[in-house]
Amino acid sequence: MEQTLRPIYQERASFPDTLGVLLVSKRWEGDPLTDTFDEILLIITSSDTTPIQTKHYTDGEEKAAMHIISEQQLKKWLLLGTKRKVVDWLFYGKVFFDRNEYVENLKMGLEEYPFFGKDLKMGIELAKLVRRYMEGKTFYDQNHYMDAYHHAVQSLHHLARLSVIEKGILPEVTVWSQVKKIDPSIYKLYEELIMSDEPLQKRLELMFLASEFFIHNRTDDGAQHILAVMAAKERWTIQELHEHEELKMYSVDLEMLIEFLIEKNILRVILSDSKNEFICHRMYSVDEQQED
């Protein structure tokens, strides 16, 4: 299959915006590294016109997938740790083209600094944790216990990831095996929620009470990233926060995190005049005590 793909990656290597071309071969039948394909052709480009482009090929016997990924998208994945297999592709792949040693320098950087963006990762997990916890608590208060249970499990998953990141470790797919060693108290809370013989209502009640304590203890560290961003100027509109390059990564959880931090007196609301004399704009700022 490699020979069949050669004209394709040779053509791509001739493009001026191509930074690197790698070929990743399966190690065994059904290898998850290559998504069960025989070959993965990874092409990194400086163009951001299409962040991700995928094509599938076959020669009648074997199959291959080509992924063209923009440099910006690749860096986002590496920062957030959302595509762990891409790191494996970089290290296991055979490099066929490397413009100005881009791929080599990228791999060296990952070896020297395998865990970067810790504050951002913690902020994103805190935002997800807060949303799932608050949604689950609302369902619980409304006696919708099965829906509350679903959100409770999700919130504990984000709490587990936050705990692992806090220790400077990348969360793995088997995050609970990591948490069992790193923070047994969170593991025990999860175990009691899903395995206890107590009625579901009682399990949820205990889980939400305990989670308040765990969230409270991690709020200051988890909020460091958004506070550092917002310290750049005195006040922000919600639109400005949404458009900030790093805060975009908080996605739909950003506004709920902001309201949570206001409730905790970490952020404060500033009112400003609007065109309508009966209503004010809300703007946001880091609380003065947080800046001292």
C-alpha cells in the first residue's frame, strides 16, 4: 500500500504550504492506532482554509486514510490533549517530507515539554465540571433522578480529569485507574455513586454534597487561566470573552463558568449604560481582591 500511496504524498510534498508528510502503518490486525486502516497518511499544512480534510483509499486489498490537518488545528489538539492518537502518529509515523525540520522540531518539543497549557486545561475541565454539576443538581432538585445520575457521572469524570491535570499528568482514556492512585477520595466517591447498594436518591444526595467540597477546593487553581486572560484589561463584554483566542476553547461552558466565578466573588459585574435608559450592559472584571 505504501508504494500505491507514494504519488499522492509526493504531490502533497510539492505544495508550498505542506509542512510535513508522515506515513503510519498498522502494527497488527485491527490496530486502534490506525483506526483499523492499513496505513494512515498524515499531512500537516500551514493553510487554515480547511482545518481537517480526510480521504479514504483502497487498492482492492488494503485500505488507507489520508488526513490533511492545519498547523493551527494540530496545535489545538496538542494543547487540549483531545486527540492523543495524533501524538502517536507523530512518533510512530515514518517521515517522508519535513520542511525546515518542522516535524522533527515538533517531536523534540513534545519530548521536552510533554505537558504544556496546564492552566488552560484545568480551566476547561473546571468549566465542564461546573456545568455538569449544576445541571445534575437541578435535575436532582426536580426529582428527575435518572437524568441527575447521568450528569453526576459526567461531572465526576471531569473532576477526575481535573485532579489528574492538577498533578501535571495528561489524563488517559483509563482516567479512573490514574485517579485511584492520585486521589483515592475522588475514586471512592465515584465508586459509591455507581456501585453502592444505597437507593439512587441517597447516592445522588451524598455525591452532590461531596462534590461541592471538591469543586470548592479546586476553583482557585482551575480559574487561574481565565483570570490571567482577563487581567489584561479592566473590563470585558461577554462577546469579547467569547472571541478571545484561548477562551474560545471553553466553548458553550464559558458563560456558566463566568456566572459561577461571580457567585464565588472571583469575578465581578460592572454595569455600563446602554441606549435604553431602563437597562444596562453587563461587563466583567477580575475582582480587586484577586488581583492583590
